[in-house]
Amino acid sequence: MSKENELVNVPHQILEEAYKAGIEADGKNRSGTFFHVNQSTVYSRVNEFFQGKIELMDTKEALKKYSWLGEYMWKLVDKDKDEFTRKVAEDFSGGYFMRIMPSAEIMFPLQSCLLITQKNLEQRVHNIIIAEEGSKAHIITSCVQHSTVPKASHLGISEIYVKKGAMLNFTMIHQWSENTLVRPRSAAEVADKATFVSNYVCMRPVRDVQMYPTAYCNGEGSTVSFNNILYGHRGSLLDIGSKAVLKGKSSKAEMVSRAIAREGSKMIIRGLIDGSSPDCRGHLECRGLLIDDDAFLQSIPELVARKKGVEITHEAAVGKISEKEITYLMTRKLSRDQAVSLIIRGFMDVSILGLPDALKAEIKRIVEASAEAS
Amino acid sequence: MNILEVEDLSVKVEDKLTLKGISFSLKSGESHILFGPNGSGKTTLVGALMGLPQFEITSGKITFMGIDITSKSVEERAKLGMVTSFQNPPEITGVKLADLLKLCLGKSATDAFSEEEKALIEAFRLTEFSNRDINVGFSGGERKRSEVLQSIFLKPKLMLLDEPDSGVDVESLRLIAGEIQRYVERNESSTLIITHKGDILEYVKARYACVLLNGQFHCFTEPMKIYENIKKLGYEECVACSRRVTEGWKFE
């Protein structure tokens, strides 16, 4: 495994693609940066200012360094879940290990980029994130396939531990290409008074993504939020779910999905909140806009109550853009196309992701650029 | 000079003929008040003038500033200088009030408001709403203030205001009506204001008023006189009175 100290050694073209997916090339406004290209980690560095507060390295290296880390592997995700987990269990090329030290508050986000530049590659990674007690951090992770690569697949296992009183906001941005098969398998464990926010943004066309990340809210007063901003176009198949298992006393789950489907894209948005603590709360919101008749959009919310006192609700709406909204904006001198584009941009509102202002502005830029370009 | 000429206009809403062959004109630089009970066709009239698609014009002609706009789109009418405020404006998720106000002013989202614009937003007590999704969770009064402010920012030649005074408190009414009047005076623009109440007449200087009943114009005189009559005698009596003018507003 080669590891470079300077990002300049990462080809310029790759950095440019990564930038479009939220990766800051110079890493100045990041607490740490991690690059895994094809089957090797090429860059992993913690910003000077955050030394001692964060650990960031390849998972394989971390496994060598820490004997205890073995316990965190395959604890939340079942090795035998499906053919994809079995493949990664068999052999993987690394992945990121991120650890936010106890009580550390990381103002700048940690960034990670998983890249595919090699034709027909099946990238297999295993990521571990540990937010230690009382820590606070934002992570932005981008998965990018170089636009010249015709066909590839990505299998990624992520196991995330949010310990007592910690806050972790994890934003994943996918920029695959029209021939990528993507199978992330993620799960998180949320401890007492801890908060886990999992955001997923997918704006570029992709062949096929199927994922159903799960959060186990085992801790008392633990909270999870799953937020999705999904733009399905050019035949993309997106089957995106989120699952929250509320076991902890007073645990809470919130799920918000905004989906736009057009140009032959097929989207299934699933959500499952399973409440087994008598005072747990959950709410699921899914809104989908169908832009043309060639696309397909399905929302499947599932609510499970196992104890009386469980309070879980959902609201879902799928359909076309409201004519009333379009006309209203046209009375404000907008053309029909401008009105539609404004409604779409507003619909994919990044405010739902709960990000700090600077990061929010960056994600907004990515979302709007993709919406404009299509 | 007349800013608007309407000839023999009939309008259908959901297959029901709501306006039946009405003709009238609106004068440049003047405010016109339109009275009428609920369901009389006032909102239909405003919607048809603006070209909103749910109002189907089955016959007649609308001429705005000398241009036949009968078959023009909402956007074209707006660009020519016509604006309407909505009684029930839609909520649009993720579109911030500030962004819409900037669009009304012809600015892009990255442009800043001028000091004067900021002061007007503040006067309309909308500063704290600028970063909120348009109309989402706005009260009735907040919606009215937002609608009128947007209308003013669009710098129209003709404002069609559908009950800008309903559901607003006394202070807001003074503000909204005062700003409408100020805009009209400064820009020599015209208004057509639908109202049920006389209070707005204290602030908006209007010389002409009319009653719309059962899809037709019925009276044509000073606003306060009509208002007093309606209060005393009701709409039906007002229509039956001696000042009945079947042609409605007609300025030569």
C-alpha cells in the first residue's frame, strides 16, 4: 500500500471529480482527509490542529495497531447477510478507520473519498467509525467513479459506533456513473444520550444502488436521523431504505426523504421504524416528485410498535409538481421552466441535513450544480 | 387613458359559467374598488385577468396597455406589468421568501437587498420570515403582507389585489394599504382592489367602485357611498337602487 503525504500526488482530474462530490482538495477546512483509490489507500492525514483529537487511517492498518478493533468488525453488520457482505468478508482492500477521541469537538469536517478509476473493478471496503464518549464531529464521505470508467461495482461495509453523549453527523455523497452497481451495507449503534445523523445525497445517474442502513438506538435518550436527497434520472435504479430500531428508553428516530424521479429512473424509498421501548418516538416523512411519465416512484413506510406507548407516525406524498405552485411563480415573472427548476431546487432542500453553515453551503452547491446540469 | 379594457368577458370555472359577458375599463393611475358577496365572481375576475389556467375564458377580449392579452400566458402578462396577490398562496417547500422577493425585484439569489428594500421588508415585518419557506407556517396576516410586498417589488403597472385587507390586524392594514397608496402615487400605476371592508378606503384613495353580483357588474359610484349602502341595505338592495349601471365601469 502506498501512502502519500501530499494530496498533490493524487491526479488532478481525480481531485476535480472529488471536488464535485464535496471533497476539498487542499483540505484546509477539513480536520482530516482520507483517499482510497481503487484498491489502496493513497492518502490519509489528520490536520495538524486536530492531532490527538482524531485518528484516521486505513482499516487494515488500524486492525494491526489495535487488537481491540476486531470486536468492532462485523458486529453490527452480519457477515452472512447477503452475497455482497460475504464477498467483503472474504477479501477487502481496506477502507477508512475514523475515531473521534473522547470529548473532542471537531469544528471542521473529516473528509473521505472512495474512488474508482479502474475498469470493471469491484471495490470492496470496510469502514469503521467510532465517535467516543462526548465527542462531536461531522464527516463527509464521497464515493466517486471517474467519468471515463465504463463499468464497476462498489461494495462497502460501514460500522458506526456513536458512544455515550456523542454527536456524529455523517453525510455520504454518491457520484457514481451510469454503469455502477453499488451495495453499501451500513449499520450504527447509538448509545445513551448520543445522536447520530446519517445523510445520503445522490444526484448523479447511477446504474443500481440498493441500501438499507440500520441504526440501533440502544441507549437511553439516543436519537437517530436519516435524511435522503435523491435525484433519480437517466435510468437510475435507486432502492434506498433507512431502518431505526428503537430499543433504548426515550429513544427517537426521524427520517426525511426527498426524491425526484425522471427520465426512466426507478426509485423505491423505504423506511422502517421499529419501536420496542414504551416511550420511544419516531416520525417518517417521504416526499417524491415525478417529473415525467417514464419514471417510477414508490414510497414504502413501515411502522412497528412492540410496546404500548410507542408513538410512531409517518407522512408520505408522491406525485407531480403542483400546477398551482408553477402558476404562482409565473405570476412573479418566471417562465414555466424557471418555475419548475426553482421548485425542484427548493424541494431538494439541504436544510434537512442538519449541517453547519459552511458545509451546508457546499452541499447546496453540489445539489444545485447537479440539478442544473441535467 | 385606460390601462385595461375588458369586452364581453365570459369565464368558466370547473365547467360553471361564473362571469357572464362583462365589459369594463380601468383608468390609468387610479385605484378601483370591487365589492361583492362571497361567490359573486370577484376572484374569478382577477384570475381571468391574470391568466391563471383554472379560469377559462370562453368569450371576450382583454386589452392591457393597448395590447390584446386574451391568449397570453401568465408569465407574459406579468412581464407586461400586471400582478396579482393571492388569497390563498401555495406553500413551496425549500423556496425561501427572501429568494422569491429577490426574483420579484429581478435580482439573482446571490444579490443583496438594497437598504431601501431592506427597510421595506422590515416595515412589512417580514425580516424574520425571509429565511423561511414561502408561506409555510405563515399566518393569514403574514401571507397578506408577503403577497402585497411581492406585488410592490414587481413594480407593476396594474395591481390586482384580492382582499389584501381580510384577516389582517388594524396595524397591518394601515401599513399594507398605506404602502399600496404610496406605490400607486409614486409610480402612477393602477389598482383593482377586492374588499369586503370599508377600512381600506381610509388609506387607499379610490374614486371608483363597483359591485359584482351573480357574475355581473351592478353599480358604479364612489366607494364610500357603495360601502355605506351595502352596510345599510345589503348587496341586493344596493343593486336595485337608482344608480344601477348595467355596463359597470366604462371610461371613455
